[in-house]
Amino acid sequence: MSPWRVRDYRSWFVADTASALGTTIGGFAFTLVAYAVSHDVTTAGMVGTVFALCEGLGTLPGGHLSDRIDRKKLMIVFGLISAVTLCVMTSALVAKMMSAPLLFLFAIVRGLTSGVFSNVSNIILPQIVTGNQLVQAYSANESRDACIQLFSKPLSGFLYGLGPEIPFLISAVLYALMSVATPLIRSDLRPKNDASPSDSDDSTKKTPRNHIGGSSSHSSLIEGFAWYTRWPQAVSVFSSVLLLNCVLTLMVSIVILNQQMLNIPGWQIGLISTGSGVGLLSGSFLTTPLANRLTGGRTVQVSFIIIMVGCALQPFTQNTYLLAGCMAIMNLMVVPANSVLGAYASLIIPNDLRGRVFSVFSLFNITLASLASGIAGIMLSSLGYMIAAATTAAIMTGTVLLAFMSNGIREIPDKAAFSNLEPWR
């Protein structure tokens, strides 16, 4: 059965889409406001850095919180705090009171809020749809995110042109919509243990070591790290996602920075991002056919090979139009790969640990993405475009080898078997 036939998934999708739109529209406008207020690129860049640091600081406590409190309540609180913060920003802009110190204050509040709450929405998805629906649900989410990336930034820029306060007001309304849509989810979203004896007719069933009611590990902030040490197979699965995200960020940064160095017009450089979006959207239509015909592990392997081909083509051209085509190829199989890996990872993590385990992954992902953007400039200036792009393609080749050598990835079953997966404790 399609996840779209599940009422709670539709409610969740509305809430999550509102949050994603609010984040992107407000985030892009915040970058524009930071420079307009400070009139200094260094200050504007520092505002973004403060946001990223605060987001990273809030990630681990946020994972811990989502494993202790009803996740539905956390989503509602996230929407309300974000809406109120953005309304205050809107008021400051309308009253012409926005200043550099206020910008940093808002960056701190928004960064911490994002770090603590932004993972909650994805954490609850396995509690809403069944295992064999999860791949399709992740594919729909990835496709939606691709559309948002394509259209929300130009929309944010257009709204900003009408008035700098308008994007933030729209974002506030979207976050309020998130808080309204979330209570429509009827599923129990408490972080209870998957294998709690109360869920079984077998009264003699052994209580798991991480049982929510009796184990001290439930309240341990480091239990998310400990889970990875117990399951090396899971490390390879999550490492492949981290490496993939790092390669994509690195290659896009190198290509765009090089185009800027060549004084290519901005509208032409924008075509490169369009190529990425076209690839992502096209790939979303391949997810279900591939998942129906191949095992999850084979889907990931095939996807990584095609992504590697897209990377390998880019060192040999600096033509904007050809690069747009290369970006489309590179991103074509990102949605199928992420859909399988995301669904599988969600199902093998125990429900009462999912927040902390995902928060560890998010922390590394945020850190690597930040480093990749900075490293791209260093590589480009010291190695030149061809070698910098070729080095990135070589990293993707290593990621492909990991996919073929790793038992954790090779043993991902077909979609039909996802409903039978037991969490790894």
C-alpha cells in the first residue's frame, strides 16, 4: 500500500513540508539581510558561522530530548518557537531596528532551535508508515526537497525584493502551519521501546537491555555513540551517506567557485543548480522501479556507480552547459540511494534510541558539509580545477568500493523484507 493512503503520513507530509519551506525561504533571506544590515561580507559570513555552530551545539541535546519526550509535542513546540522568532525578526525589520548585534542574537536562537528540533520530523516517520512503505515515503520527501531547493530560493529573493520583512513573515506562517498540522497525526509518537513486553502476549519475553523504563542507558547522552560501537555494519551504512553528502557538496562548491573565477554570468551558473535539480527530480521516478526489482544493497551499489560516473566527467570540462548535464547525471541516482539508505537506517535503530543515534549522524553531517565548503576553495586555489574535481571523483570512487565491500550495505534486503526488520540493540 502506498504511504499516501495513510492519513497520518499525509498530515506529517504537510507539517514537514511547511517546516522545510519555512527553513529555506527564511534562511536564504537571512543571508541577504545579514549583508544589507552589516554592509560587510565578513560580518555576514560570521552570522552564518554562528548559526552553524549553534545548530551543531544543539544537535546532541536535541537527540536526547527526542528520546525522552513525546515527539509530536516537540514538533509543535519547534513550529511555535520558530514562528515567534520570525515574527520578532519581521517586527524589527518593519520598525527599522535591525542591527548587527540583533542579527547575531537571532542567529543564535535560530541555530539552537534548528539543532534541537529539526531532526524530530524525520525521527518519527518510521512510527507513521510501515517498513515496506518507508522507501517510497523517503523518495517522496527527497523529491519534495529537490523542488524546494529549485524554487524556494528564487521565491525568497523575489519576496525580499518586495520587502525585506516579507520572507520572514511567510516563514513564520509556514511554521505556524506546521504546529497546526502536527496534532492531526493520530499515531503514538512517544519514544517507547520497540520490544516492550507490554506490546507482546508473551509475558516471559526478555526485556531488552535498553528498555525505556529500566535501563540507565536510556537517559545517557552518549548512548547514541555507543550504539555505533556495537554495530560496525551500521557504521558502514551511515559512513556511505556521509561520504556521499560530502562528495556532492565538495563537487558543487568546486564547480561553482571555478565558474565565478571564470567570470561566468550568474544566470548561467544558475543553470548548474538547475541541472542538479533536474537530476534529482528525474531520479525520484526511478526509486520505486529499482526497489521493486533489486535488493536494497544492489540499488545503493548501482546508484553509487552512476553518481561516480557523473563526478568523473566533470574534471574534463568547464563549459557551463556541459557541467549542468554532468550535474544532472551526478544527482540522478541520489534519491534512490538516499531513499533505501534512509529507510533502512531508520528501521534498524531502536525507536527509543533513534533520536540520539540520528543526532550523532547529523553532527558529523553538519561538520563535514561545513568543512567541504571551505576545503573546496583551498583545493581549487592550490590544485586547480581539474585536479580538485578529479580528487573529489576519486573520493566518490572510494565510496563505491565501500558499498561493494561492506556487509552492512550488501545485506540490505529488498523492499518487501523491510517490514520484517528488527531493530539492532
